[in-house]
Amino acid sequence: MRPAPASQGNLHALSQPHNMPAGAVATVDQAGDTELSLSGILPEELDCVTMGMFIIDEIHYPAPRPPLYNILGGGGLYALIGSRLFLPSPHLSRNTSMLIDLGSDFPPHMLTTLKSLNTSSIFRPTPHRLTTRGWNKYGSETDPDFRAFKYLTPKMRVEVKDFWGEGDACWVGERMGALHMICSPKRAERSVRELWTLIDQNDGRIRTKPRPLVLWEPIPDLCTPEMREEMLNTISLIDVVSPNDGELAGFFTDELAEEEQHTLTHAGIKLRTERLAKKLALRRRMCGDLDEGCGAVLVRCGALGCYIVIQDEPNPSPNPAIERRKEKGGEGETIPIIALWLPAYHDLTSEKVVDPTGAGNAFMGGLAIGLRRPLIPVKTGTLKWCENWPRVRKWVVAAAHASVAASFAIEQIGLPVVTGGEGNEERWNGELVGERMEVYLERLGRKELEVERVDERGREEMIRFEGGDDKV
């Protein structure tokens, strides 16, 4: 029998005071007094804002292992943590944000834990409803990798407009440097167009800043051939799309060979991922990153690492408000790409992997920081093999942030534990994030890597790097 949610009857709806500081949130404490949370006062710019949800999870295992209840979770929270790992408290930690709805049953100790992260998150009282809760099944008697999920209470979506205050009070919206979405293709397209509309409506306040970087993570249930055309339309409006290998394959199941539709070897998964990711990147021009207008497909493959396909040519129409062309023009021409594999931080033999929940979401949060604000320096000579390829180096460093973020997410059930701060270096799961990044980057510097290039005429070239040397 599931335990009753913690009693929290003292959260009441409050109107937002007009003189409230930007990002501050009104709630009611246990004594019934109004509490003004200043943890959300915002910095000049937010490196990562996620539209993902906060969910309180319960996890069920095969007998005799007992279930776990009241676990902090949700894709939005893991993405927030993925970015927060690289933004130490008390100052940089506020450069990341999400919206957390506090239902009538929201446990007070969770609110304390979330506020202790010292982010610019918005805590929104919703006393008319229960907090979003999820039921998770991990493993079965016959399949240890079995996963199932369902909502126990109605979910409350986060919309782009929720990050913009009333009137001119654009709290998070005007400071948004990167937006992370976890949703269907249709909702992703609608959200991006809503974002551009809100930017246009607040032209005088934010046009001095670059437009936000947009990163999209598809949801597995809607990664189907029926959604493929909508997905292709959507990626023409965004900068980075990152499905996992199963989600990517789901969009093309009607085109897969018989052997590709069933359980594959690791080598088979990698070959299928390469073929489909390159096909995706070659078919539609993506919006492109802020520096060069080059979009990318990053496929998350768990312990096998991630596969990166970079569109190796700036978008000729970087203004997202303009309807961009869908295909590369010219008979026989294609979009030039660069593609390579990077390893996971924890490989298949690692004993530190406890639970993969949230790894992909944390990956996206870390990726946003790697693209927006790579604060951890790369030692000279560490990535010697790509020093003459600045575009490749940029994405390698960003993906390194993502892989390291994912590594912390999977070392326990629930969120990684942070200690220190306020004058002492933060440690996550007892380790310094910078040291783990250094270990991973040095591993990349020693590893033999292959980089594939396809030019605008479809000509392919494979370059192999061995400890800084390259061979074609």
C-alpha cells in the first residue's frame, strides 16, 4: 500500500505583489506566515532554463526488495542538476532555473532541499492540486532492464510563457541564455515559436542579448514514424536535438531492416545510430548555435557513449523569426557534416553505476553549460588532436560536460549529493566536478578517435586520431 503523501495543507494561492523582486516567490510557511523566497533573485543571464517537470517518484522493484517513496525526480530537475554541477554556489549556482509547482501535498523537507541548491528556480504554489507524482517499475522477474512509468496524479506542464512575468516583468525569459525542452515534436515547435513571439513583444528589453540556444530532448512515446515529418519540421527551428538511440530508431522503424528492429549487439546499435543520425543531420538544416549557426544531433547511447553529428556549415538564415528553407538547395548537394563518437564516463564495466534514471536529462543540462559557459579550463595539449578544428573542439568540450553530468546522475538512486560551498569547494558524491572533467578530457586525449567528414557533394572522408596524430 502506498503511504499517504506528507501533509502540507498550508500552501495557499497568493497574488504576486507588484513590487516583488524579480524571481522571488511567495509561499506560506507552516505557521501560516507569508514567506518571500529570495533564492530566485536572478543574475544578469541564465545559462540554462529547463521546461522539464518536477516529479515526486516512487520506485518499485521485484520482490523481495522494498519500494522507495518520496524520491526527488523529474526530467526538469535532473536537467537542472546537470547544469548546476558546473555552477558552484553561492553566485554561479543562480545561473540555472526551472519552474517547480508546489501542490497542496508538497513535503516541506523537499522544499528545503530544493532551495538549498541556491538556483534561480521559481517555486509556484498550486494549492488547488496535488503535486505531480510518478510510479516507476525497475526490473521484472525475467528482465532486469525492464522499465515502466505512469503518473499517479495529473501532471502540470511548464510552458514558455510561464517564464515571463506579467507585463514588462520578464523574470526568467529576458535572462534566458539556453532553453531545454522535453516534449513531443509538435509541442517543441509550438514552444519555440511562442518563445520568438515573446522575444518580439519584449523587443526593447532583450534584443541587446543573443537569442537563447534551444536544446530539444524528444519523449520516447512519440518517437514514431507518424511523428517523423513533424520532427523534421521541428529541428529546422532548434539548435541541438538529442534523442537516445532507441528514440532515434523509433522515428525510422518503418525504414529499418529486420535485424535492426530487434535486440542488437553493441556494435549493431552503434552502426544503426550512425546511419540514422547522419541521415537526420543531412536531411534538414538546423537553426544553429549562437557562434557559428551550426546545428548538431547528439545521440545518447548510455554506456556506449554519445554520437555527435555537427552540421559543418553556418546556417545562411540564422534569424529564427524567418521561415527557413527545409532542404539544402542545389541538385546533388547536401549539408556537410562532421561526425564522431565520444565514450561515456562510466563504461559497461563500471561498478559505480546504480540507477540510470535521469542520466539523459542531466546530460542535456551539462551540454547547455558546455555550450554556453565552459568554465572548467582545458589544459593545453589535452585535446591536441582537435586544436586545429575549433568547431569540433567546441562540441567535444560541450559533450564532455554532458557526459560528466550524466555520470554523477547514475551513481545513486535520486539526485547526487552536494557538500561544501559557501567558501569551501563543492563536492558532488564526494568528488570535485573539475577533477572528474579533467580525468575525462585526458582520457579523450589518449583515446584513438575516428572523425568522419561528409562534404557538400556527399564525398566521405575518415580521419583517425591517435594521441594527437591523425591519419586519413
